[in-house]
Amino acid sequence: MGERWATFDCYGTLVDWMSGIRATFERLWPDADADELIGRYHSIERRVQAGSGISYRRVMQKGLSGVAAADGLTIPAGEEDALGASLSSWPVFVEVPDALARLRAEGWKLAILSNTDADLLEASLGEIGVPVDHRVVASTIGSYKPAFGHWETFFRETKADRARHVHVAASLFHDIEPCAALGLPAVWINRLRESSEVPRAAELPDLTDLPRAVAALVPV
């Protein structure tokens, strides 16, 4: 039998993207509606990323500028990179380090497939504190999920057996939908308690029971 691989999205799945973005918006614009700004940022970021190979730090700068322009807000001087500068402090979901450590102990190889930059991901992995075996980041491959480039690069570089691989992610748009299109088993980490008809191999509220779930999908 070949090695078992679990690939992960990072932000939203392992690191609390929503809290990180919210804290920055609330600091920059304390009188604005943070929920509305986050929703607007989501839409702008997707448009900026589509077909683009620019760095994620630049994506965040464009997203922040777009939110400010749409809502008539002013970005304080020197704060144009506020999101990128704050990313290394975004909190790790509390159950993540233990779940990843358990997977490693059970023999799983771990990889991160992230819409980010190498240096930003490195900072977040330092906060998680569990080593991973491979990384694919958008700014290196010139492609952002939901395009298939992350998965194509992962399989090409690792020679992983598709039959012994599971992808784990919270985003339907960026991860679960493309996995369904590629015929790859995916575990949806449904932190926001959403509903969806998108096919997935399993669904969990967080990573607490992930080792058991992936073991059922890819037995030893």
C-alpha cells in the first residue's frame, strides 16, 4: 500500500480567516458594519484572484482598497497592507494542532494547498506548530483555487496515489466544488453550519473527529 495523504486548505480551515479579517476591519473602521465589509471583501477577492498570478499580499491590498472604495471609507496612511501585515497573528482554530498531530502519528502525510504566499503560509504554520510534508501556494504556481492548479501541482510533485488521498477544507467555492469536479474525495469542514448539495466524502463541524473520518475513507 502507498502512503496516505491528507491535503488541507489553510485559511478558514486551519486558521480563522474570518476573525483575522474582522479584527483588521474593526481596527481600521470601528464605526462600519464589519459583516457587510467581510461580505464585500469576499466578492472582491474572488474577482481579483480569477485568472491572476499576483501575490496574495497584493490580492489583499486590492481587496482592502476595493472595500474602501465601495463603502466610501478611507484607508489610513500606511495601512494599505493591513491585512497582509496582520495575517501572521490570525488565530489557529483550537482543535487543529491536536488533530494534525494525531494524523501524523497515524502515518498520514500532510500537505497544504493554499491561496496564499510562501512567507505568509510559513508564519501560519509556525503558529500551528505541526510540520507538514508538502506545500503548494498560489503565488508560486500562478493560479488561485478554485482553478485546478493546486491539485495538479500536488499530484505531479508528490506522485501521491489518488486512491489514497483526501482533501480537507471549509470553502465550498474554493475547494469542495473543484474536488467534486475532479472526482477527488473531500471532507467539508462546515464551520459556518451551511447547507449544500455539493458532493463530498464526509462533513464535519471542525477537525476534532477528522482522524477517524479520513481513516474510514482511506483505511490502512
